[in-house]
Amino acid sequence: MIKNRKQKTPTPFYKIYPLLLFVCTCFMCVGYAVVNSITLDIKGAAIAKSQEEVFITDVNYVSNVNANLENSKIINAYQTMLNSNITLSDTDPYSSITYSITMYNSTDYDYYFEKVDYLSDDTTYSNEDIVFEISGISSGDILNAKEYVTINLTFHYKNNILSNNNTLISYLNFKFDFFSFKVDSWGKIAKAIKNGYSSRYNLGDTKEIDLGNYGKHTVRIANISTPDECSQENFSQTACGFVIEFVDILEKTHNMNSSSTNVGGWEASEMRSFINNDIFSSLPSDLQDKIIDTKVISGHGNQDTNNFVTIDNLYLLDAKEIYGIEYNSTENASSDNAKNNERQLDYYLAQGTTPSANTNAIKQRYEKNFWWWFRTANGGSSTGFFGVGSNGVHYNFNSNNTGGISPAFRIG
């Protein structure tokens, strides 16, 4: 049940909230007419404006308990806004009246329901002793593209206690919002993921972020799914859940280590320290707050005996995560000790990326193809780490070479 806040002193007209002015302007467009269908046929002489996105198509009386039907009416309905005048019984504390409201999503995007919104003052909700509740939809429910939803709206006395005032004039806004990775805030994206709506975003969707001294860059959704293999104890989480990767290569290049060694692997590398300190701190603060820790497994070189397990905010990707299962049969894979602890990212799987079909593995720096680092050390070497050449091919590079950086991270 949605309840009213404490009633305020009546507001002078010249101080009425801007929302009320907007609501009144919208309702003036249809006069004293009620939208009856998506064709915008209305009852009354006024001409209705064309409605867009999510909007009310029908409002119908359903039932009542000793309400005053003669004085209870839906005055106007436009877009997602509803103006009503309700009169309940002045003797029955259980008096109520219910309407059904049909809403239509006219767009090609899925919207989700947030709440019924209103300003708690005398100008937009006149009586705190009459409250309302809705059924047929809950916060977070999805209204798919080109589909309808019917919501029941019931007005009744608060706590079933009679009031000296049995009339309510209200302006209600049935608030819907849509999913867009490009425009949604990081807070909204994280909330959608936590509430189980990650699939409402699309693989490959992009968003620009500003890294300050490291420039503006585009990131994209590289993974959404969490298959069963992700629950294995010794499995890297770097391609599990909601993974975001940089589309391009950072302006700043860096070596894995300043000396020619892969001892200690990714865990001990100067690169890991650089991206989890310098690069992470350059991310927008609202994004930093939403990045979750990721269990990262990386392969070792020939001077170490075990793979490395780290917990990172930012990490580099790995060959299996780009090239998929076919990578396991390549020559370089025989020196990759982490390949069986990883899976291909959904994005690259959908693009059909393999060691031979490797166009999508190519990344750019300053709009030119450039090679970039993986995190796994070459298991047949004491000096090398793997990476991607400017042609999209998997190569070994000496750890003190200066190469491209294209990090990834997870939101949750």
C-alpha cells in the first residue's frame, strides 16, 4: 500500500510546484476527456495530443464498496498521469472504489515499473486520510515492447478509519523507466543487475567513460551469463556474470614488468599494480563504487609451479576468453596453464571469434591497430606473457615490452 505523507499547510498558488504546472498543461491538452484506446479516441470535445512511449490507453470502473459513484470520476488520463476525484462513503470506514488502468508500451524497448509518484501536498493529493494501493504490477516488473499491462487502482480510507473529509483529488504518475546501457547511470545499471535484470541489456552495448589524464574511452558489455562452470571452485570469474571490457586500448601503454621476467606471473606484475591503482583511481567515482571484486586465475611461467589466484577490481583478459574452445588446440595453448580454468566471453562467442576468425580480437590505439596484453605468463618461458598482435593473432611478448592495455571489470 502506498500511503500519503503528513498533510502540509495549503501552498499559495504562486508557489505551486513545477510538476503540477506540467501536469495541468498535459491535461489541458485533452480537456475534460479520457483517453479510451491507443487510437486516442476520447470522450469529449477536446483534441488529444499524440501519446508516446508508455501511456494510459483505457481507464475503467471496476467495483466499489459504498462509494459515491456520482461524484467519483477519472477526470483526465494522459501519458502515465491520472487525475481523479474520489468520494467515499461518509459512514462506512470500509468504503472503497477500484478502477482498472491499461497501459501500453509503444516503443521497441522494454520498460520497467518504478512506482506511483505524486507530490504530497494539497494541490496534487488533497486528502491524507484516503490512500490508494495498486495490484497487477510491482516495482521492477517489466513491460515489454509493444505490450500492455492492466493495473488495478483502489482508493480507500487509511487504516479503515472514517475521516471528516471523504473526498480526494489526486494527480498520480505511474512511473516507468527503460534500460539503456548508454545513458543509464552506473548506479542504475548495478541495481538492475542485482535485481536480476542484466539480460535487459545487450551484448556489445557501449558507453563512454572519462579517465581524466588517460583520456575518454568506450567500454562495452562483454558478458552477461553465468553458466554452471562458473561455480567450479578453481574457475576464473573473469568471464562470468556482468563483464565490461574496454573496446579500445588506453592511450597509456605499459610493460608487464620493467625487467624481462614473468616470475610471479600476473599476481606479482607491475601491470597488475598499475591498472588496479592508477587506472582504477582514474575511473569516475560512481563507477568505482559499483565495480565488484573478481576472482582472477592466470597461468604461470616455467619458473613457477602453480597458477595464480588474485582478487582484482580491474584485470586483463586472457586468450581462452577471446578465442574460445578452439584455442585449446593451438600451439600456444600448450604453454597456457590457465586455459582449462576459463571460458569464452559471451560477446566473442556471439561474434564467432576463434584463433583463425580473429578480426574481433583486433583493438586500436589512436584509431590504429595496436597489440595488447593478456594476463597469462608463457608457461614455456621465464620472460614472456601472451597478448594479441595488431592483426588479431595470439602471440608471446617479452614482459618488458611496452604494449597496449585493455582492461575489464565486473558490475554487480
